[in-house]
Amino acid sequence: MNRGAARRQLSRDGWLYLLLIVIPALLGNQLPQLAGRFGEHLALPLFLGGLVLLFLNLPRFTAYKHALIATEKELSTDAESSAWLRLRAVRLRALRTAALPAWLAAIGAPFGLEPVAQLLLVCGSLALLLLYRVPRQLR
């Protein structure tokens, strides 16, 4: 895999996860409210769980930065292709972890999670998505 193809694939992955963050949150608001015995009591734990999930990204971000550094060191060598593949694997794992708070916001919408709390969790996931972009130095 050459450098241009790898960057295009990483870009497509980023756009895909942007959609996977935003669309479930929008669809979660369209679901009917499940205001039963559990609905009112699950909203706050779901929000707190989403906040905790934001902190799960710390080790993923460290692994991503190490993979970026390793990829930069292997540019223009024979191992460049495998370095791009490792970077993509680490980034996909990090993007899945970054999307978890938004997915929890989508799950919490029918259980009475307030729109402001949903927005905070989705914005947190989007901010993490920005952290996992590929820098220009890897051209």
C-alpha cells in the first residue's frame, strides 16, 4: 500500500466514523420515550457512563501517537506499507472507543437522557475524532 492510498483509506475511515457518531444520536431522538420504571433512573447513570467512556481514550490516544511516530520513522523504507497498516489498525480501535460516548447518548435518548447531556457526549466524541486525524507530516 503506497502513501497516497493509505492516506485516502484513513480519510475514508474518519468520514465513516463521523457518520457513525452523528447518525445514531440523531436517530436516538426519534425513538419513542421509554418512561417506565427504569427510564427516569437510567438517565444520569448513562450520562456518567458516557463521561467515563471519554477517559477510556487516554491509552488509545497514547497508542495512536506511538503508531504515528513509528509510521513517520518508517517512511520511504521497505516497512512503510506495514507501518501504514499498523497505524490504521490502531486508529480504527481508537475511533471505535471515541464513538462510544455518542453511542451511549443515542441509547440514553429513549430513557430520558436530556438533549443537553446528549449534545455534550456527542461533542466529546467529535472532539476525540479530531484528535485522531492524520497530521500533514505524514505526506
